[in-house]
Amino acid sequence: MAKWTRYLIGRSWLMRAAFLALAVVLGLAAALWVYPYISDQMLLGQLASDSELIRQKAMLRAEKAAVTSPQTLRRLNEALETADDDLYLTLAIVLRNAGKFHTPQRPVEAYDRVRAIELARSTDPDVREILALEAVAAGRTNRYQKQALEIASSDPQSAVRSVAATLAALLEEDATLEKLLDDKDPVVAAGAAIDAGVAGRTVLVGPLGKVLRRGQGQVSGAAARALARMAPKEHGGEILSLLKTTKDQTLRDCLLSASMELDKPKAAASVFEVVESSRKGGAHPPAIALLAAGRLEVAEAAPAVRDVLRAAALVDGKTALYEEQVLAAIEAAGRLSLDVRKELTEICSRLWGPNWPLVLIAASRELGRQMETFGVEGVVVRPTTQPATQPTTQPAEELTPLQALRLAAVFNIRPPTSQPGQAEPMVITTPVPSAAAAVALWLLEHSPGNTGASSRPAGGPSANGQSLTDMYVCNAAAAGTTLPGEYIAWHLGTSGADAAFKLGLAMLPPLSAPPRQRVYNDNERSAGAMLLALSARTAEQKRQTVERISERLGGSETVGGEDSFFVAGSYRCALAALGQAQAQEAALRLMEMTEFPQRRALTGLLAAGRKEAMDWVLWNWQIPADQVDFLLVGKALGEVVSVIAPELPRVDVAAPLHVRQLQVRALRSSYILNRSKLRVGLTR
């Protein structure tokens, strides 16, 4: 070493060259070490640029760097902590596009801040509405959520302000909720009143009372509903007094709906006044008055209920009834324990056809219950017209309730209108009503109190060993549409009757079943699978169900598995109802497919307690409120929701549309405000 030192000292130029080279190397190393930091700082500067072009180019570079460079990703995340709203949103978009924003380590408040910024800056009203809905669905309380509320509650679009009312109720921001009670748009104001009631914001009782006293149609009606919930003693008399004096039909209907929540004797007297006033005026009572009379047990309303049911069966066109009135009268008759077998038999025999399907469903269902209560025989009616499509052994002028249901349980088929020789398919016009009649017969056959053979409507087994009621059910399930099978599976599966599981096994036989026991209709097998899943109570029944459905899906050594996408999907929905995780994920995908029977997927998921299905129905920004009403009423999903989540308010099929709109709002708000603590699922 000393030798080399003496050598370099003797040659100073060489020493200087060595030191220079070392300096260059160290400088290059330092530059390489510092460059990424400098580059990232330059990138951050460009991301904050006022020039949109520079900013867009920088965002593209940053997205790539966030994926490939851990150091750049770290610096982008660090910049978020001190960034203003402009840079924060830009950085969030970069990280989101790179798949690096939604991480377990990131505080949830970061998502709320991004949403609030986007809500303030978006020019698209639909986007702003979705952002407001997302804020509500988040269910959190923090300064960014409150910032979003402030923005949404002043939005020029009424749909956004309407969502803001629910957000205000969630955040307990009573001042904002009170402001929205005075919104110029009646839908927004009515929604705010409903949300205040659902959330129990008693501090707003005073402002709600002022809204009530305005007497403004649906808005004051919504206030009445909220007050009936929060302050029935203080404002019950005011609600009933307004009911007596108002001339506004919309407000009257809403007040009648609210009256069902008030003190029964006082409310019953006021409802009866409405019923009698209509009769004295030569008109039938409004539907909501009949509903209220039934639920408040107004026995004096019985003549009015009978009048509506008798008028519904007339075919001479002299009565001006609408569907909701008849539906309400059917429900009221059941709640008042009125023997209206004769009237219901006339409705089923004279009106059976493509019109008023909801009435026919309700009439069939109630007629079955009435025969269980009051007896199968003893009532004979003389219909003005005999059902044209089905033969009967009775004289043409006489028909019993049992015969009416049997005729109704067989599809009404519209004959072809084409000329001889021209092909035209037969059209089934009563698929779901016929399913309802079949279910009513089956439940009557298997009711706990129906132990005598003489009282059973079946009349003995058929050639293949099935009872006649089983055959009615199977034929109805085999319709060319899926909703009859959904109706059958749900009502039989949740009936508690032991025979329901046995019937499900027959509708979905094993692959090795002999030819006479095989089921070749896709819809019937699908309904059978759902019936098995919904009716399985014991561990052994659940095991049998899983085994039977899995066999049908996978096939055997000699027979292939199910090759129909729709039937296989139905099998997975049934397995989902039994709690199988993989099947539930498949059902979630099927739920989003419009070509698949969504009621089936939703039923399976709801039975299993998957709240994603409730989210899809009740808090889905892709489905407008009127479509929610259609799903609940038209697709009969409301009857499923009422069973799997009984704590939630219901939507009355028989209520007029303006009342149902408030009920839908109450249902949606009640669900989203109580989602975290709400228990959902089928109790077995």
C-alpha cells in the first residue's frame, strides 16, 4: 500500500485524475439517487397545473408509475395528505385508475372527501344524483359527508335534493331537513317529511305540523304520516279533523293511510264517516278507506265492503269500480272475518280472464282461506256466464266455491283468432291467477284443521299417485312464464306444510326416475328446486335438497347435467337460498341479468339474508322509484320483502298510486337508515 502511495505522490497529475474520476462516479450516483425524487416532484407539479393538457398528460404518466414504481406510489399517497381539493381529486383519480386508491390501509373518510368534491364539480345531474345516493349508502358521519349534504341540498336538480333529504336524516342534520320541508318541488318536500318520520326526528314535529296545516296534497299527507308515527297523541286529533274537512282527494287518501297509525277508536270513527259519506253520495268508498276500515276493524263498514265485492262481479258495465277498490275490499273482508264466499265465487267465475290479475289473485287466495274458515260447501252461485274454456259436471247455472277455484286453477286460454289453416299459438291469459287458485286449493287440502277426508277438495289420487291439488300446482308451475312458479314456490315453501317438501321432490325428481315420474317442463323443475329450498326445514331435508339439485346440475354416469342456462340458474338460486356461498355469488350475477327471472334470483338471495339483494331492490340508482313500485307490486316481490324483513314498512297493493309513492319512499328510507342493524332472511 505504501508503495502505491509513494507512486501516486510522485505523479500528482495521476492523483488529481483519480480524485476527479471518483467525484464523477459519486456525482453520478448521487444524481441517480436524487433523480426519482426530482422526477416525482416535477410530476406532482404537473398534476397541479392549471393547464388541462399538461394535467391530463401527467395523469397518464402517474397512473403507469403508480403501478410500476413503489416510490412514486408512496409519494402520490403522501401528497394526498396536504393537497387542496383540486389536487386531491386529481391524485384520487390517478390512484383509482391505477387500482391503488381503494385499499385496506386508506381511511374511509378519503372516499367521502372525493365524493364530496366530485359532487360539487360535476355538471351531469345524473352523476350528482348517483354520488348523493352513494353518500347515503356509505352510512357514515364525518365532515365530508356533511359537506356533501350541503352541496346536494342546494342542487338545482330536484332528484338530487330528494336524496339529500335522506342524507340529512341519516346525519341528523335537522336544519337541512327542515329547509327541504319547504322545498319548491312537492316530491322533495314530501320525501323530507317521510324521512323525518322514518328517522324519528322529533325535533321537527313543530315544522311538520305547519306543513300539515297547509293542506297541500301529497306534501301535507307525508307530514301526516310522519306525525302519526312520531306524535300520534299530540297531532292525531288534528289529522282526523283535517280528514273531515279536506276536499283534496290526494290529501284525503294520505290522511286515511296515516289514520291506521292512530288511536283505534277515534280513527275508526273518522274512517267510518268517510265510508258512509261515500255511500250516501251514491259512490263506493275509496280504496284506502276500505283498507283502513279493515285494519282498524271497523265492523260497521261490512255493508260497504260487501257492496264493492258484489259490484265487482257484475258484468253489465253499470259499476264504476277500479282495481284498488276491489283489492281493498277483499283484504277488508278477510280482516273483518266476513263470510263473502258467495261474492268471491262470483268474482272468480264471472271475471276470470286477462283483466284485473291482481284482483283474481287476491280473490282466489281469500276464497281458499274462507273455505278453510267457513266450510267448503254450502254456497251456490248462479253466474251470468259460464267459464268458456273448462267443462264442469254441475248444472250451468250453479257453481260452488270449490268448483270455482278448480276451474280457476286451470289456465284460461285465449282461442286463436286466425283463419282455419293459419298457425297461431294459444295464449295463456291467467298464468299467475291460476297459480294462485291452485295454491289456494293445495293449502286448503293441507291445512292443519283439514283432517276429514270428506272435507278435502282433492277427491283422491290421480293415476300417477299425485292428488288433484298437486296436479293443479304442477300444471300451473309449467306455464310458459316463470312468475307462476315463483308464486307457487314461495307460498307453498313458506306455508309450513310438511307436504310442500314432498311435492318439491316430485317436481324435481332424480335423474334415475322412471319415465312416468319424470318432469320434462323447465319451469316446473325450476319451481320444484325453489320449492325444495324454501320448504326444507330440517338438516336432513336440506341435505336431500342439496343432493338432488347438485345431481341435476352435474349429471350422472349415464345422464348429462342440466344444459338449460335458465334452469341451471334456477338451481343455483335454490342452492343460494340454502346458504351455499358459491351459489350465492352466481345468484348475485344472475340478479343483474335482465334476461334471467330476477324475482327468482332475488328470492334466493333474500331468503339467505344477503342484503345485496335488498340493496338492489331498494337502493339501486339504476332503478327509478316507480320501477321499485312495479317490482314490489307487479312482480309481487313485496310479499317476499315483508316476510324476510318484517320490521320494514309495507307497500299496500290496494293503495292508490300517490299513497304507494309515499309508502315506497318510507320503505326505502327505513331500509337504508337501519341497514346496519336490520336482520334479513327467511326464518325456518
